[in-house]
Amino acid sequence: MTRRIAREHSAPVRAALSRPAAQQPDWPDRKCADAVAASLRTLPAIVTPGETARLRERLRAVARGEAFLLQGGDCAETFTDNTPTHVRGNVALLHRMAALLATAAGRPVVRLARAAGQYAKPRSASTDAAGLPVYRGDIINARTATVAARTPDSGRMRQARIHAARTVDVIRAAQVGTYVSHEALLLDYEAAGLTTYGSSVRSGLAHFLWIGERTRALDGAHIALAALLANPIGLKIGPTTTPEEAVEYAQRLDPQCEAGRLTLISRMGHDRVRDVLPPIVEKVTAAGHFVVWQCDPMHGNTELLASGFKTRDLGRILDELEGFFEVHRELGTYPGGLHLELTGDDVTECVGGTCGLAEHDIPDRYRTACDPRLNPSQALDVARHAARLLRR
């Protein structure tokens, strides 16, 4: 699709947004989408520069091995389910996990919620099994299986902004020092949340933004825009990432070699992490970049069952996490973080763990809008396993 780039943006931002961009919706009414984006640019920021600067300083400590990063929350937030009760439940679960990890590591744990903006989802196909346009997250279309509901609606960006602001208010009221993050996917929405101070560009939509596996083209708009931001940035790297590509990403996103500026989030799969990750860590480290090395053991271990449900096996999740720690232990580098899709709700989306969930239990409380999440018992299982690894 062709994106219209607002004249209000600085020249570097306009140049970044003019590049090719994957995973963008084809808005039926481009003028309406432009009007919505213009209205969003007039709204106050959701997060403050001071909060973002404090997170950046805390991530600097993580990169130095002086703290640990715990990031987690819903795969995809929805307008209906993202109630204050749900948000508080997710934050409370992160807090419990952080306490376990802090005790084991003997160092502070930075809590970063996948919240207040995780409304857009990249998809592997443009249509679903029924031939309908695929659901791309509540910020773009609806889950209801009709053509009308699945047609992209730019007005949903306004709804997402309202819900995101409310979510941040709930998290601040909890007073547990949790920051917010989301995948910077929908560029019309992300660009509308930018503020430029001289040569510095900052997103007021989240403290931390990451670029996903499907939008990390080196010559694409997502990487170019992320390179401009003063916010700390994450990048998902999968099993097809080469060491040379990883170094190029680090040079683009962390040109000053600033500790904690960039978080590389590996999502390799339990059967590949021990082979693919070591040369990446070696080359990036040798190039002088003090990145936060974070493990996402969820996305590489997703499987589609014959029943049509997607699930993740906790045994494979724990195996990838263990492989991640083994790689860093052997190389003398610091395994600095954990990135999980989880919920404080008692769902039955992943199998295994001390709660004893099996494949036949999955339909009981399968509520995710996209990918399967850990329930509280399973999330605490992962935290305990990570704690044991940290004690070593």
C-alpha cells in the first residue's frame, strides 16, 4: 500500500517512512486514515520523557550484567478483554515472577509489560482458512468472521490510543515500577505518536518498542524509523538471522555502541538455539556492541494441532531457555532477559507445567486473540526455572 507521509514530520522521519514497509493494512479510505492519524498527532504523549530515560538507564545496567529484564504480557491486547482487572492481573504476575528472579540473581529485575499498545499483529498470510481477510489485531480489524468485520478500519487507531492511555493509568496506579512496551508494527499509528526535539525523535506511545521478525528488513521502514528513536529499541531475531545480519542491525540501531540501547530478542526454537545463537553473540560482541541479550522461548515453539488450536509445550519453552543460558555461559556473555507471552487469567492455551494441562484441556479456556499464552502457574514455572539457571 502507499502511505501518505505528513508534512509535520521531520525530514529524517519522512525519509524513514518512505521506505518499503511490510505487514501494513490496505485502508479502504486513505483520506480517512490520514484524518485519524492527524487527530492522533494532537493528543498528549502516553509516556513521559523522564520515564523513558529512566528505563534506558536501567537497561544500561542490564547490558552490564547488573540487572535482569523480565518482559511479558498478552500476545495481542483486545479492546474488550483489556479491562483494569485484567491489566492489574498481568502486572501482579510480572511482579511475582520478578521477585523470584531478583532473589535468585541477587540483582534488580526490570519489569516491562507487553501492554498499552500491543494491538497490531503480523500475520503469515493475508487470508484465513475460510478465505476471509486475516485478523490483524483490534487496531486494524475485528476477529468476527465476516468480510465487514475483517475489513481494515482506520478509526480503530483512535480506539487503540484511548485504551492504551487507560492501560498506562492503571499500571501507574499499581505503583510497582512497571514500564510498557509493544511491537512497533502499524506505521500510521506509530508515526502519529512521534515528537521531535531538534535532531532527537521520541515515541510517546511506549517506553520501549521492538521490531518483529516479519518487519526487520534492513532496507525497510521499520528499521529506519527505529534507528531514529531515542527510546530503547528491541529487535526479534529468528533462526534465519545470520551473524553478519545481526552485526548490521546493531550498527544501524546502536551506532554509538551505547550499553542497553539495543535489546536483541532471540526466538530460535528449542532445537536450534544452541546452534544458531552462538555465532551471532560472538560477532555482535566482537563488534563492540553492549546489547541486552533476551530470550523469547515462545515464538519458536508454537505448533498447530489437528484440532485447529495453536499451542506451546512448556517443556520446549524451558529447553530453549536452558539452551539460551548455556550459550551465554560458554561464551562468557550475560543472559540478560526473558520475553514471554503470558496472562494473569487462568487460561488453557499452553500445555505442560505443574498445573498438568494436557492437549485435551486446551479448548476449556482458550481465549487468546492470536497466539497461546502461559497461565499464572506456567509463567511461575518458567520464572522458577530461570531462577535456577541464574543461581548457577
